[in-house]
Amino acid sequence: MSDQILALDGIRAIADSQFTFSERVSYLKKYGAHSQSFSTLQPGMQYFDVPDIGYIAYMRKWGATIVLSDPVSAPENFPVILELFQQRFPNASYVQVSKAVVDFLHLRFGLYGTQFGSESRIDLGKWSLSGKKKQILRTALNQAEKQGITVKERYSDDHTREISEAWIRTRKCKSNEIRFLIRPMEMDYRENERHFYAYQDGKAVGFIYFDPIYRNNEIVSYVPNISRANADFRQGIFYTLMAHAMEVFKEEGIPFIDLGLIPLSLDKTTEHQESRILKKIMHGLYDKGNFLYNFKGLEFTKSRFRGDNFKTYCCHKRAIPALEFFAIFKLTQVL
């Protein structure tokens, strides 16, 4: 144990150093296996960097420290970097983290680890549009074809802002695009980002931006983090764009595609480390809070792809982290 303490003290001594941007990108490409690892490089993020280990990305609001996603680090080093981070920010909260992060923070620091939503991953090697449960997808593709919709991959913007602004006006939250939990559409760092556009009569009517997911310096998946469409084609365009992109990625040999966060898509059972009262509140928000965000519609849309779902969590110190959740809503620009 004493050797471990000495080793940790040595790491602590150099944890104040800051990575260069290129160094942080190198960690992303080696360890960026989380669906939101790419989003940790969005504007406004702060970083806790530990040389030879990795980094944690977070934002601060109203005195609250909110971490986004798992550490960009090897999973076996999660305990080291989380230990150091908690010592620096003992009141920190974490959002959209895996069970591995939850288990460590709960056992070591007594934090709650409450399910925040779900994520979904599709094995592209097994992907096809066949089957009764994918009829909605096939119907959307047939309708798009009848309406003359075509899909192309583009590396330059094509009516992007015009489409996006029109799309935002149809949303529950009309004033701003969501940030933090969904990275902003415009980022300085865009390496290996993929853009697919849908066209009708030669004009772009929708698009999806896919972000890469890495493991050991290879792209193992993509996640559709930004999607917009002309209000007349919302669902059908998304399905059509996704189906086209998935076929492209499959032909390229990409193993998976991740669908990203499905907020408040919760399991009815409660795990021992979860805050029962917070989970009850989130169940209620899912049922009654569609005026804030289209939780049910998003869950329905992503469920049509029949991926393998898994839980994603938030970690928090208090049973009801009211300030922290208001801070998250403010960071995301929902409030």
C-alpha cells in the first residue's frame, strides 16, 4: 500500500501540468472510446491533465464542477485519475459516465451513481434493414426515394446554418442549440468528422455530423452528434441519412455505430448505489417534461435501429443534486 501511495504522490506532483492541444488529441485517439470523448474538445471546456495517464474534461457553473463523460484514459487508469480529480474537486459531479466510473466513485468516495439515460450501439457487421421491427426505417427510405431525396457525403458546409436555424425554431427549446451534453455544431477541432447531406431538387434539406470514436489510434465507431433537417422531413430524413451513412461505414470496415445519449431512458429497477428519489424525479420528468425536451420522441427514433442498449449514469454527492442539475441545464442552454 505504501508503494501505491508514493506512486500516487508522484503523479499528483505533475498533475498540475497542462497538455498542449496536440497532446490532448493524441490521448483522444488512443483512449477516446466513449461516445462523448470527441465532445470533450468542444469550446469552453476545462481540463484536468495527468501526464502518461490522460485527461478529464469539465465545465464549471455557479460553483458546481460538472464532468462530461468518462476520463479520456485507459480504463485501468480510471481509479488513478479519478482519485486525483476528486482530491482537487471533492464536490464534483459527473454526467454521462459508465458503470466503471460509478463503481469507483461510489466505493471510494460514497457518491451516488444514478442512471441518467441510455446509449445504443449497433454492430455494423450484423446490420441490415430487414426484419419486421425495422419497417419504419424501410417506409422512411421509400418515402424519401419517392420525394427525390438523395444523400451525399460532403466535406464543406451546404446551407448548414440556414437548415439549423430553421430546425431550432421547431424545437421545444427555440432560443439556442444545446451545448455541453451535445457538442456545438461549430468546433475548431474537426479531424475525422464526417458530414452527410440529404438533397431534394439539388438543395440540401438535412444533414448529420458524425464524430469518431477511437480505440488504440483506430476509428472503431461513429456517433451522430449533430443532426438537422428541414421541418417538413424531420423523421424520414434522419432515418434516410443514417441508413446511408451506416452502409458507407460498414463498407469501410468500421465495426460499430453508436447512437449517443438517450436522456431519461431509464430502467425501472433501482441499483443499490442509485438515489431512489432522484431516479423517481427523472422518471417523472420523462413522463411530464416533454415541453422541455422531446425525450420520448428521441427514444422512439433511436429505438427503431434496434441496437444494443446500455446504461449511462450521473454521479453526485447529494441524493437530490438540485444545484448541479440546474447548472447542467444552464450549461446545455436548455434554461
